[in-house]
Amino acid sequence: SLLCGISRIAKMPLPELIPQSKLFGNPDKAEPKISPDGKRYAYLASSDKGVLNVFVQAVGGDAPKQVTNDTHRGVRMYEWAKNNRHLLYMQDQDGDENFHIYAVDLETEVVRDMTPFQGIRAQNLFLNKRFPDRILVGLNVRDRSVFDMHSLDLITGAIVEDTRNPGDVSSWVVDFNMVIRGAVAMVQSDGSKVLRVRDSEDAEWREIGNWPSEETGNFHKFTADGSGIYADSSMAHGKGPASDTTRLVILSAKDGSEVSMVHHDERCDIDDVIFGEDDAEVEAVLVDYQKPEWAVKHDRVKEDFAALSAVCKGNWDIVSRDRDDQTWIVNDLVDNGSPRFYLYTRASKKAVLLFLARPELEKFELVNMQAHLIEASDGEKLVAYVTLPSGVEAKNLPTVLLVHGGPWARDHWGWNPQAQWLANRGYACVQVNFRASTGYGKRWLHLGDVQWGRTMQQDLTDTAAWAAKAGFADPKRTAIMGGSYGGYATLAGLAFTPDVFCCGVDIVGPAHLKTLLESVPAYWAPMKKMLAMRVGNVEEDDALNRELSPFYHADKIRKPLLIGQGANDPRVKEAESNQMVSAMHKVGTTVEYILYSDEGHGFARPCNRIDFYQRTEKFLETYCGGRAGAEEPEETKGHSAVSVDPASCTA
């Protein structure tokens, strides 16, 4: 049972409180990536101003050099260019998600904005070691609602349009010779997904497959000879039956028929695929039902995977490989310790610890995350994860139901700083992959269609009831918390089931579904039909919108609420939180509203992140009964939080 293995000693020493900065501040080092020639590696670390930047050092050396100079938001996404000379990184403005691509010339130390167009966003980035000085990138310069593909020369900075978007393409597939030969289009009339292919950059496009809205299709790359496309598909393609979970297959680029099936797991979808860069052959496939499982598909990496599986104790992955595929960097995410990174040499089959992302956590007591299969009230099975505090008996604990965002995403077993923080403060942390979560097949995904606030919410209610019945959760002290969709679920939980949760924490959650879908970014246009089919036609169906939007049920909320919002959020606009706070204030319900002026959909700056979590743990201590740590004023210096007076908000 859940309580097996829990110490029955009634009085145990409580663990030392972990400072928030050790969990939510910048890591000591993170995201290492090997250079194409294998002689250097880059990583993220704090500058002398406490802002994440990229550093480079020689393998085996001890003289790192900072090569970027971001002074405010911090670099979070970067990559080596294949020419070994440039590092590329992406940055937006205060969370607006209009990312530009910057290139650092490691020879001249010059940093350039390679996409210097006002108000645009760069995405769909492709690199190829056979064309080391060139990248392909999607830019919405011509039309803010669609991304045309451009060829960018890293040496000269020249940008030329490569492939024009006809208006419905959401992503592209590039062949072995860096030619855009596949286009994935969203059909607005019925929400289906179409795969188009051309034989060369000058040839006409033709449709080779259509995935109705209830089917799943994801597309990786072309085979080396260009005759096939690797796809994760739930459909039948002329060979073998359709399936609930996705199969990794090769589809003919001529007519879309299935050439062969590479891998299938009846429990869950394909999660990740590793390809050889020299021949585009599948080397390994990852699936993740309750915990991640690698399936080795190529003999040339069998010994490597065996060696790494003996060293790594958690959810591990190959994050970087050099040009000759002799040196790898591997990330190992255990559930009860700092993320750690290894430098792996294939010739010797030896993995050497490169660094721990958060070495200071090693002196604190961290706890395990347990996977469970639980039953919803209608008999459906739910994969859930429970992280219990140490130092106390696992009985009638204050509990936080931590709801993932998306909602077309999922929770995973492994390292989770939020779960460790809550457990350290004395809470049981419960996470669940409710219906509409990805990874569990098309049936589970679409059981969530038009079920926001309905059966999706019932899954959360059922999970809270399961935790109470299992004995570890106190039903009178169970809070609900989440970001994005998890924020919506928090609002819905307090409004639709007002007696289930003792309080709620909503981070950038939508309160009014009609205004949410009316205000999404212009470049979400190809996805609008899909959103309407999954969320519901709330823009036209007023009754449905009023039923599902917590804004219209604010008068039913009786429990305290804390809201955190980014002022520049392009997905869930500030107005979403403003109108919810206004509605709650009018009926006299306790609501605390914190607005961050330089953030978007979540809190990227560590001073803001720590500030909000400090406020959150005080809020939870007051209304749910856990512990709270000391404030860290040095770590929150420069935060942009404004405590908004609810009376000032307008709907």
C-alpha cells in the first residue's frame, strides 16, 4: 500500500528547511552542450550580476569564459552552431515570447541579433552538420500569423526567404540535405492535420496523409535517402491496424503508405526518439507510462546504453553529441537529488561526472517521488505521482494537488523542484495525469474534449478523494495549485467544488475562456480550430462559456485565493486575472493578486520566482498548515512584483 515503507516512528526530526534560492534560484551550472569538435563544452551559469549567461570551457580545463552578456532576463535556450565557431541563443523581451536568434562569434566575441525585425518571433530552427554555416528558421515577418521559412547565413548575416507558408502550415520537415520537403498543415474546416511533401525545393507540393482531429500524428525527419518520413502515428497506413497509442513508423514519401513499424507500446505514446546524425537511423526510443523506459533499436549504441544505465539512477537522456559521435553529454534526473550531467566517452564506455546543477542541495534531505495507478469515479485509470515529506508520519498531512499546465501536456516521474519544496515544507504533493493529458493515447487525450471544468476537473476531485482515502492527506487541509491550465483548474476547483479545497494558488491561469481564445497571439491562427474542438466553441456558444468559465462562478468561491500574473503574458493576458480578481472582490472573497511587470507566461527571473514562492508558502502556511522558511531579501532584490488592490481591478 501507499504507506508501506513509511517509517512508523511517531516522532522524527523534521528536515532542515531548504532555502528557496537553492530550489528556484539560478542553478550553479546547467544545460551543458559539447562543441561539434568535442574539445569544448558550453553551459549556463550566473554572471557577476546574477543573470544566467552562456560560458564556454575546454574539456578537462578549468578556465571558463563568459561569452554572452544578458543583464536582465537571462539566457535559457542556446545551441552550438555546427560550424564550431558560433553559439546561438534565443531571447524575448520581458516574457512577450517574440524570440529573436542571437549569434555569438567565439573568434571575434561579437554578438549579433540575426533576426533584427521589430515585433517578430523566430521558431522552427533547423541545423545540419553538412551545412555548418547555415541555419533554417521560421519568421513571421511578412505576416504575423504565419511563419515563412528563411535561410540564414551565420557568416554574412544574410537572410533570404526559403519556403513561403501558404497560411496553414504549423511546422516543417527537413530532409538529410537541409531541403524543406515536408509541411504539416492544420485544416480549419475540421481540425484535421495534413502532411504535404515535395520531391525537391522546386517541385510541387502533394498531400500524402490526413490525420482527422481524433487521430495523432507527429513527424520527425526524412530517412537519409529521402524516400521515407519517420512519424509517430495512431492511424493505419495500409500495413497493420490503427492503434490507440502512437507507433513510430516510416511512411513512404511517395504516397504516405507505411513502409515499416519501428516501435510501439500499447500502454503509452512514443515520448522521444534518438536518431543517428550521419544516417538518420533510429538508435533508441523512449516511452513513459509511469516511469521512463528506453528501448534500444540499433546495435551500435547497445553497449553505450548499458554503460549509461549502470551509472545513471534516474530519468536520463543524451543532451548533446559531438560531430564524430565519440563524446556525449548525458543528463541524469533523479527524483531525490540535484540534476547531474556526465561527460561520456564512447571509446572507453566511461561516464565522468561533469557537474551537479544544484550541488548545495546535496546537504539537504530530499525525498522520493512515487508513481501510482489510481481509479477515477467513472472507473478510468489515472497515473499519479506522490511526494511525501520526511520527518512526519504519512497520515492526515496538509496536501497540495499540483496541477500541470497545457492541458495537452503531462507530469513525469523524476526531479521536480516544486514537489521537493512542498514536501520540505511538510506537505504531501500530489500530481495526476488527468484526461486530456498527453502520452497515454488518443482515447485518453480526447476524453478531455470540451471537458474543462467537467470530467477533467472531476479527475482532480477524485485524486484528492483518493489521497484522503489512502490516509496520507487531510481532506480539510488540501490545497490546489497550478500554472496556465493548472491555474484554470485551481479557479475551477474553488468555484465548482467549493468544499473540496481549503485554498488555491493560480499562476497565469485563464478565468474566462471566451476572452482567452479571442486574445491568443496572431501566430496561433493555424491552431484555432483545434482549440475550439478541444476547449469548446466558447467564442460563439455563450451558454457553454458561462458554464466553463470560473469568472461567472466567482460568487461560489468561499476559500482564499492567491494569483500570480505576468504583465506581458501573450497567452493568458493580464486581463484574465484582472477580471477574476474584480469578480471575487465584488462578492467579498479573499483574494491576493501579485502582478510582475517584466514577466510573461510564468516567471523567468529568479528574483521574481523566489518572491512569488515566498508569498505562496506564507499563504499556504496560513490556510493549509505547512511550514514556511525565512525570507531571502538578497535573492529577491530587483523583483518587479506589485501587490494589486483588488478594488482597482475591472472586469
